[in-house]
Amino acid sequence: MADIRLFSKRNRQIKPLVEAVLANELLLLETGIRQTEERLVEFEKKYQMLTQDFISRYENDEFEETMDFVEWIGESRLLKCLREKAETIRDIQFAN
């Protein structure tokens, strides 16, 4: 577990501000996750294959490289990154 302590030069509580910033960041990440998932569904419908199957076959050189396939891989990697960041924020707990 990582700990962090924040100090402010001002005589105000910073916990509500940090909580609000984290909540806003989580909303942005969740929006990005939904948009990325929608984009992946578009690729899956277009090529009639699940993303996991596509990635496995792509990594086995079963496809020629196209812009769609590069974007599909990129969207898949982006989704993983966005989910990891969102989970990290959800796991944050504040000490009293």
C-alpha cells in the first residue's frame, strides 16, 4: 500500500478538493471507457469477431496490417489503460 500526505500553505481543508478532483477524473475515465468500449463493439460487428480473438489472431500474423486493425489494437490497449487508472482511483482511501 502506498501512502501520501498532502499539506497546504493555506488554512483550508484540502481533502474535499482532492476528493472532488478524483471524482471528476473518475467521471472522465468512465466516459473514456464507455466510448472506447463502443468503438471496440463497432470493430467487432464490422469484422464479426471478438476483440480477444482478433488480438490473438493478429499477434499470430493471421492478418495483414490495415489502419482499422491498428486502430482496433490501439483502442484495446487504451481500454486496458483507462480501466487500470479508474481502478486505481476507486481504490484510494482517505485517512482521517
